[in-house]
Amino acid sequence: MEDDAPVIYGLEFQARALTPQTAETDAVRFLVGTQSLKYDNQIHIIDFDDENNIINKNVLLHQVGEIWHMSTSPTDKGVLATCYNKTSDSKVLTCAAIWRMPKELESGSHESPDDSSSNPQTLELLCHLDNTTYGNMSCVLWEPMGYGTKIASLTDNYILLWDLQESSSKAVLSSSTTLKGKGQLKFTSGCWSPHHNCTQLATANDTAIRGWDTRTTWVWSVRYNHSHDQLVLTASSDSRVILSNMVSISSEPFGHLVDDDDLSDHEDNHNEDKLCPRVLISLAKENIFPKSTLSGKEPLQDSIIATYEEHEDSVYAVEWSSADPWLFASLSYDGRLVINRVPRALKYSILL
């Protein structure tokens, strides 16, 4: 099997919730949540053996309802959050809760994908996120840095910031803000930027990811790469996953620049240049900046790196691996999980 060939895993039920086990940095592990109206919903713990291209799994029951979104604690392997449907007074509400998985499953599974889980275990409820005032929850986002005690949740048109207390058994609302604009705007997805001291939160509402992705279909998921934030994944209802090189939002769009103290007086006087000649030559040697730029003096442009088309249904989730920054998974509504890698040529151009 070729190194860059995708690996596909099929679920029995429809699904749209996918998350890496963020606190696990040694093994490639993802969690997938199902959407079934007839049967108890499940969370599949997926372990990927990168050397042999083999998937192992285990299954947890999520009996409170269909899973619309999942996320995991950045510090505790056993803690996760789900957004799920709940019927109240003949109305369907999307609620959110924090859970803990059984201790023995925190480190993954050793089952074969063909083995059936005859006695799946259940989750321990830690706390609910009260959305009585703010409407349906669309997703829960853990702050990437810190102690795993701060989270943000998106409702129809609010961003809510929470503090988790008493080992995540209590959630206290610390602040909130609303989405403003014309029409009935609603949040569909979002994520923390892992850079800029985690002070930035990117959101998608319906068809808009401001300047990042211009597809006319609904964009359901957008994710920064944890190590190289110019690499951005998006997934949408056109059944495609797009990997983009978004230098315009990168924390280091031209690589590591030299300090101002290292520049000569002559170079300092050329303020009209976007980069000084020494920096351009250095970056060209390192294959970070194209040599053709030395004459044209044009900055790197945002561009699409690759389009992945292994799915046949709407792709509702895409996630980077927490253990391998060059590997990611995507999930479509028909229950198909696909694991892909960043093209090797791009990987080496970034590393070398």
C-alpha cells in the first residue's frame, strides 16, 4: 500500500461528530460519535497504526441522544464533551455535557475492526452546560493551552465562555458575546487558534468563513494545524475535504525572520520592500520562500494544496491528529471515516 493512500473505516450508523483525543500525543487516536434515532448512539474510539495502516477500535454507549459534536480535554485523556439532541415539551433542543470515559479505555483499544462490541461500556456524566437562555448548542471548544478548565461553546448566535471547576463536575459561565449581522445568522462551527496565546477564536456561520473558503456549499468544519497554522482543513456538504495553505492568517507567513538588530543600516532604509534581501535569500535557500520571489518581490499567496474526494456524502467533521501533525481524519454523514496525510512534497518543503 502506498504511503499516502487513504485508510477508510465504516460505521454501522450515520455520524457527523469527530474529534482527536487531544491529550494523547503518542498514539494516533480519534473519537467518532453516531446519529441514530432508533438505537442507542455510540462513540467509537479509533486507534490508527500508522506503520501498518491498521485501525483498531472500541465502543462506548452515548444513551442520551444523537451526537452532533464532540471535543476532548487537552489535558485529561478521559474527559470529553458532546452536543446532543434532547426532546423537551415536544421540542428538540441541542444540549451539551461533559463526560468521563472508563479508565481502562482512556488509552485506546486493541480490538479488530471486525470484532463486535457485545458489552459496550457507558460514559460517566460530569456536568451539563446550561443553555436555557441561549438556545441550541452547536459545538464545545476546549482552550488549547492551560489546564483544561476553560471552554467555549457556540449556540445559535452566541459565544459562551465557561470555567470548569471541581474536576469538571461544575461549569460556570464567565462571559458571552453575540453574533451580529443582517439576517438570521447562526454559528455552525469554530475552533481556537493554537497560536497567538490562544486569544483568537475562528468561527463559521452558514456559508461564511471570512476570507478562508469561498465555496458556496455549507462549510461544516474548519481546523488549523497545531504545529503549522498556515495549513487549514475545511469540510463541507459538497463531499470534499480541502487542504489550504493560508499564509495570510499564519503566525509565521514567511518562516522565521531575522531580528531587526541583524539588519544593516542600508537594509533598514528599504522600508518599501516587504522583506529585506538577506531574508529573501535565506528563505529561498531553506525552500520556505520560492526563489522566483527574489525578482518579482511578490509575497506567498493563499492557495489550495489538495482536494480529497473519498467521501460520497456531506463531510461534517475534519480533525488533525494530536500525535502526528501531518495526519488528519474526516467523517461524512454516511458513517465513513477517512484518514489522510499531508502530501509528502509539502511536508518536506516545510521541514527542510
